[in-house]
Amino acid sequence: MLLQDQPLQRRIGVVSLTVVGVTTTLGSGWLFASYRAAQIAGPAAIVSWLIGAAAMILIGLCLAEVSTRLPASGGLGRYLEYTHGSLASFIIAWVNWLGFTAVIPSEASATVEYLAAQPALHGLLDPATQQMTPPGLLAASGFMIGYLLLNYWSLKLLLSTTTAVTLFKLITPLLTAGLLLAERFHPENFGLGSAEFAPNGWDAVLSAVSVGGIVYTFNGFQQAANLAGEAINPRRTLPRALFLTFAVCLLVFLCLQIAFIGAVDPAQIQAQGWKGLSFGSPFLDLAMTLNLNLVVLLIYADAVVSPTGSGTVCLTATSRMALGMSESGYLPAWARRVDPRYQNPRLALLLCFCIGLGFLWLFRGWGFLAGMIGVMLTLVFIAAPAAALALRRWGDPDAIRIPGLRWAAPLSFVVITLLLYWSCWPKPGHLLLLIAAGLPVFLYYQHRAGWPEWRDQLRGSAWLLGYLLAVAALSWIGGREFNGLGLLSDRGWDELTVALTGLLFYYWAWRSSWPTPALRREQAIPPAGSPPPGGP
């Protein structure tokens, strides 16, 4: 059947949107994040989860308002198109699209790495390099083909499957945490004072948020916004779905983190320290040590089910991101063609699948993908606070307004800047290289479009270009505990400098907003130079 340029139908309610957010968030992250966060921060990893959740809630406040004002498929990758122009929008959309496309093979990798714990399947993973062997890569490719088929035939089939998968994904980690707590819990593992509770210092607690898998794990909540174009009454359903996702997932991750810390053998901690912990399959190893056979079976099953659910939904979301980028003029027109029978952009699905397959064979393992993905998607969050108050400035004054956004938007911008700094050098530098690689694509399509309003476009995006350079520079000269040169003081002054820098760039971003062509088409407001209809 021929594909057509037609809008997606709105048929997803609050329950389905919440299911999408939860099932993406409860992916491979729960299998590894508690272990990696404890390695970095010790028992204070609990605080890292609370900090990460608080940061995501602030961003969620911004995202809830922006996504209800602009309920279009593509989510964060499209918002700056309406407030700052095509260049800023392309940078965020490019990083967001590639970041979530890389999540798809990371989920397949997690499944293969957990299954490799079986003696009969040891050949899937090279224990020396922690990279998948050719048979392992073929197995992971097979899982990715399964994600594609679930998406390819029907959105309805996808959502009905996702609901069942989500229920299983909620039960398994909660049951795992509960049985570990009941079978073996060592309260002395949590320490008696600050030195034992945070044995690697409080800087390590902050680093664990960015590089310990916490940001990577929480990233799934934005998938509800990426399906805004298919949501029933998005002004009501999106905010509810976002906050239900936060509440459910934070409860699960706190239970898992407490259970993991309490279940580790104290003698192992005394001998090796938290940094020296070595688990190939963390919760599986603990369950096998304690002879919890039911938990072992559930974890083996969930090592397939959880990543499959997340990988499937991520492929759904990335195809909608590609559709949104095509509508914005950043990708070919065929990427936005929707199958009239199955209501999905099939060519966009195939494009995202092929790019994800390339990531799989290039990086060959979960650990090699997860760290950089977290940093990429942290940068993407900058679009929510940057667009939030700008839409109040230029958009519909009667549109929905989330209480507290006037302080939440600048604060979340500062928090995102700190998260990028805590991710440690050279990751912010790698972001610059990734963006530079995509600029020829942007320039090609702008040339074909005739460079529309290019002066306003460049003026509206200058803050983001300066922000990226400033964050990379601060990371490079920052504290040694974050792999910097140590030119900034390690006693908190570096974080203060980064926070103030983030605040300055936030207000530059707000001042740089303008009624872009996309916003004028959406809301029929006057062109640039006219007085704004509303204030923050």
C-alpha cells in the first residue's frame, strides 16, 4: 500500500502515554544503573537518584507546558523551531534523534550481555573487553529486527503489547528488590557517618547522576511528549502522563538501589571498596549467590522483556523524531510519509533501524553506548526551559500555564548545565564534534529552501552556539575530579561558576526568542519586530 503525506491520528490516552514513558524508562537501566551508581557514589547513590529525579521533575514542568502548547510529534527536537529558529532547532533535533537511535542498540546489547551469563551462551560476549563477539552482535541484531516488526505492522499492536510488557517490567524489579531485602540486608553497608555514606566524596555523588546511568535511565519520560501529535486532548493527558511516569519510576529505582546496597557482602566492600565491586550481571549475580531461583528466572526473562519494551518504544519515538525533522525541512520528504493503513511512518522506521544497527556494530556493548547517550540526551533537555517562557512571551496568552514555571525554567536550565559539567571531560567536547558532523545536513536543506530569514535565524540561535562552546571550555578547565585541568577551584567554586554561566545563557536564550515562521504559521501572530502579545 502506498505511503501518504497525512497527519497522524490522535488516539492515545493518558494511560497509554504513561505506559510509553514507564516502559521506556524501565529498560536496561534498572539492570545496571544501581550497580554503576553504587560503584561511583557508594551508599550515597540514593541521594544521586533523588537529585536526578528532582532535576527531571524541574525539566518535566517545562516540558509539560511546552508539549501542551505545541502538541506535535517530534517532542524536544522541534520546540526551538517555534521560539528560536531553524539552526537551534536542528542542533537539538539532531542530537536528540541520534541519541535515542543509539538507545535502540543499547537495549539489544543489554539483553545479550545478561544472557551471556548462561554457560551455553558465554560465546556471545568477550569477557576481556566486555564487547560482544560476532555471534553476540548477530543475536543483538535479531532483537532489533523484532523491535522493528512490532512497530512496522501497527501502532495499536505496539501499544497493546507495551501495556502487558510494562506490567511485567514493574513486577519484576519490585519483586527482585523485595526478595533481596527479605533474604539479606546489611544495614552496616550504609555507613555510620558522612565518610562511610559517601566514601568517594560528594563530588562523586554528583558525577553518578550524569555518568552512573541515572540520567540515562530517566530519559525515557520524554517519550510521552514525542507522541504528543497522537495524544487525545494533549493539554490534559500529557502533564498527567509525565508526572505519573516520574512517580512510578522513582519508586522502583529507589527500592532497587536500597536493595542492592543492602545485599552486597560487607566483606567484599571492606576488601575492595565500592569502586572495586565487580558484577557482570549485578542483580542476577546477587540472586544466584542467595539461591533465589525465582528471582533468577524472572531476571533472565526481564533481561529480554525490559530492553525489548524500551527498544520498541524508542524505535517508535525516533521514527516520529525523523518525521518531525522532515516536516521541519531537515530530512527528505519521504521520511514523513505515513502508511494510511497501519498509521506509522514506515520509511522513517527503516531509516532509524539502519542507523541503530550501525551504532550496534560500531560500539559493540552497553557500557560503551550508555555513557555518551546520557550526555547527548542531557543537552536535548535544554530545549524545554529555553522554549517554555519564550512561548509565554510570543505565544497564545490564553494557553495553559503550569504554576511555578517562572522559577522552574531558569533553575532547570542551570541544573542541565551542571549535569553536562558533571558528565566529565571530554564528553562535552565529543558533543561539539557530533553537532559539527550534522551541520552539513542542515546547510544543504537550508540552501535548498533559499535561506529563509537567515539573519533572524542566526541571531536566535547564537546563544546555543555560545552555550555549547562555554560548557565544553568549562569542562576542559574544570575540577580534576571531573577530569578537567584543575584551573577552576575544586571546592565548589567551579560548580558556582558553571551555575552562573548557565543562568546568564538562559536569559540570553529568552532575549533571543522571536516569532519564528513556524510559530507564525501555528498561531497566526505578527512577524519579528512587533511587540510581544504576552509576558512571562
